[in-house]
Amino acid sequence: MTVPRTVLVFAVFLAYAAGRLYTKTGKISKSTWESCIQKQIIETETIQCAVVCILMGNLCNSFHLDKENNICTAAHLDKLEYVLEEEEEVFAYVETEVLKGLMLIQALVKQQFDRKQEKK
């Protein structure tokens, strides 16, 4: 039982050292997510998937763990969008600071869109 505990302690230390915190979000369409994928590997635990992303440095700012198939997907997300009801969305963990920036951009784009609609 010491090996898993050691791995967990190392992962927490690594996340702290890298200064990265992740927030789970479901505002990513499957097509957008797939266009941002950097790496996929076999992994079974969320924390281990986070470590994969952290070790990739600037190439990765988000990850998704498919627990059913044990696939960890690391990605570099550069946009968020409003996911339509008929679209499939991905629940991924995104660096909290990156997510804040992407949400701000998303809100500004929506605001511009709404203004254009009002003028019509």
C-alpha cells in the first residue's frame, strides 16, 4: 500500500510545485476537444492523468480521463464555446487560471454577438 500512497504524495507535490490547479468543466464540445489533443496514454487514475499534463509543461493545460476505457487525454485548450443540446460535450479538467481567461473571452464574444443581434 505504500507505493500508491507514495505516488499520490509525489503527484500532489508535483502539482503544488508546478503551481497548477485544475477545475472540471463541461463546456467543451467533443469536436473542439479532439482538435486540441496533444497526447493519449493508458491511465486509470485522475491524479496520474494530471501528472501527465503537468509533465508536458506548456503543451498541456487540460486533461480528460475516460475511466471506462482507461485513456488519459492531454490537450492544449485554446477556446470555450456554448455547447448546443444536440452536441456532445467533454468533461475535462482545465487549469483554473486558463479557464478563467477562456471564460472571459467567451463572455466578451457573446456580448459582441448579443449587441449585433440587438442592432438587427
